[in-house]
Amino acid sequence: MVELSLSALLIRFLLGGSAVVLCTIVGKKLGERAGGIFAAFPAVYLAALLTAAFDFDGEALINHSIVLSKGALIGMAINIVIAIIAGQLLVKQGWKKGLTSAMMCWAVFSATVVIITSQL
């Protein structure tokens, strides 16, 4: 397992938190649809990519960036599927139960994909 520098963790924390605040502001000012579109901003991926240089260099940095990018594509595809599922569950079950069910679907689906892809 790779150790992360304190600088990299701080940048990830700040970028992720800033993205959440920005989505909230956009949602309140421009409406829920715009807030939802901004909520899809890949803050965690970009923060991880930007801070990889703190932990890697040279060929290792390039390889890490490629693996990270491939994983981000899979994660974004999972998010699309879960957004569709959540849209259905929230209507059928209400926001509390629907959100809980959607999060459980995400956890199971993501864990399954991680297990399958790690064996390839």
C-alpha cells in the first residue's frame, strides 16, 4: 500500500469539500438540475490526479495516472447506474429509505466491481 503525504491529503480534502460547497450554492441559485450536474464534478478524481506528483515521479507517476484514470472511468459508469437507480428508489420509497437503499446498492455494486476487476 502506498503512503500518502500530508500535503496530498490536505489538497484532496480541500478540493472535495470545495466541490460539495460549490454544488450546494449552484443548486440553490440555479436550481436542482444545475446542482445535480455540478454534483457530477469529479473532484476526488481530479484531486487524486493532481496530488499524485507528491507521491510518485517519472514512470511510476505515469503508470499511476493511467491506472487511476481507468478506475475513474469505471467509477463514473457506476455513478451513472446508481443515479438512475436512486431516481427510481427516491420516488418509490421516499427520500430517507430511497437514499439508504441507493447507497447500499452503490456499496454492493462497487464492491462487486472491485472484486471482479482485481482478479483480472
